[in-house]
Amino acid sequence: MNDKFISIEGIARRYPKAGGGTTTIFDDFWFRMGKGEFACIIGHSGCGKTTVLNTLAGLELPDAGVTVVDGHAIEGPSLDRAVIFQSHALLPWRTVLGNVAYAVASKWRDWSREQVNAHAMRFIDVVGLKGAEMKRPAELSGGMKQRVGIARALSIEPKILLMDEPFSALDALTRGSLQDEVRRICLDTGQTAFMITHDVDEAIFLADKIILMTNGPDAMVAEVVANPLPRERRRIDLHKAADYYPLRNHLIDFLVTRSRTFRDEKPIGYDKKHPPVVQPTAASSIPLRIPA
């Protein structure tokens, strides 16, 4: 596996203060992930999670450093990268098919309408909305709207699927159903995915890697947690795995305590360029450090 399919190299983001000077959201941010991996980023509000995602999407450019995807530096938005937002962001005058087809036609401009619609329908079927393709957003539930957003993003066959808390506004049952669906799709297609979440259990279920951000401003990557659970995992079995509670406790401990103190109490030898990779398991109460 190419573990530098996505490589965020020393990026910084700063904003001017009203009274002069600047606020540094984060500085010298480093992270990398391999093709086909699913990464979640967790941290308190204000640590720069959305800014990192926007940088990957090309919606914001860093003040320093570079973000590289598949060997190419990101210089702006591209149809190689699809974003699923917290809200569905659908065009209300278009049908389900129309919303997905609009994205497909934007990617493959020389396709006929029949080709575009056939391709769009394939992904509408993937997210379980076959039969609802002629409905407009006003006729859909919140979960169905998000399914359209997922189908639209996947239909352009992106190199990276970027998700900004896409399930946070949904009820628990719908959220769980869509998490299951996204997990299945990513495994089946080998999709590379990067997701923001505040939900520890969501990150445990979905992610191969979990990026832990300290509190902002001046936030940093404290560590990257390698999920010790099998990639082929079922929600119903998670709590039975021996490594589940050590992993969950490690994440909660970070969010409650270490995210606030890490900057002033960094471990000896901590290097922003190579943040430690840890794997909490039942085998030890102290996470095993893996060479970066």
C-alpha cells in the first residue's frame, strides 16, 4: 500500500485578528494515509478539523506547507475529490436522479444523457434509493437526502471521499444505517475516505486511522491511533472485541483530558512531522508505539 497517497506536509492556517496580529489555528501540520484507507479526525471545536478538510478539498489554501494527493499538490477544487457536507446541499428543483446526474455530467462532459442517467442510477441503487429517483428533496426524509448526497459524491468516482460530520443531524437509527452503508461501500470499492466526527463510536466503527487533534488555537496532531479492530467488522459485534474498550477508553481519555494538556506536556521526543502512531489493545494498558 502507498502510505503517502494523501500527504499533508507542514501546512499552517492563520487568520487576522480584529485588533491586529493573527490567530494561528494550526501550524506545521503533518499527516499521511494510504490509498483505500478510512481516516477520521477528532478534536474539540476550534482545533481546525474543518479547515484541514477544506484544504484537502481545495476550498482553502494553506498559509504554509502543501497538501499532496496521488503525487499532485492541491491548488483548488477538483472533481477528483468529493465532499459530503453536514447538510445534504441538494438542488431543490431537481429530482434525486437530476441531482446525481448533474454531478456525473460535470465530470464526464462528453457523455450522452442516456450514459449520464445510467451511471447515476447505478449509484442511486447502491445507496438503496432505486424507485425514488424521480422524487424531489422536499419529498424525502433527512436520511434519504443524505443518501442522495452520498450517491452524488460516489458517482464521480473520486480519489478521495471527504465527509464533514455527514450524519450528525440524523436520528440514531438512521445514522447507524448510513454508517453501515458507507462502511460497506468503502470496503467494496476500495474508496479512500477522510471524515470529521465528534462521535467516538462512529470513528471506532468506520476508521482505520483516527487522528487526535489538541485544542485550538495552535492545535496540533497529538497522535494517530491505528484501529486494532478487524477491517471486516459488524456493529453488533464491536463491544465483544477484546480491543474495543481499550481503544474507546483511550479516545475518551484524550478528548476529556489530554487534548487540553498535551501542548504543554508533550511526550519526550515528540515530533510534529512524525506524530506517534499508537494502537491501544487489550494486551497492554499502555498503547504500543509504532514507528512512523
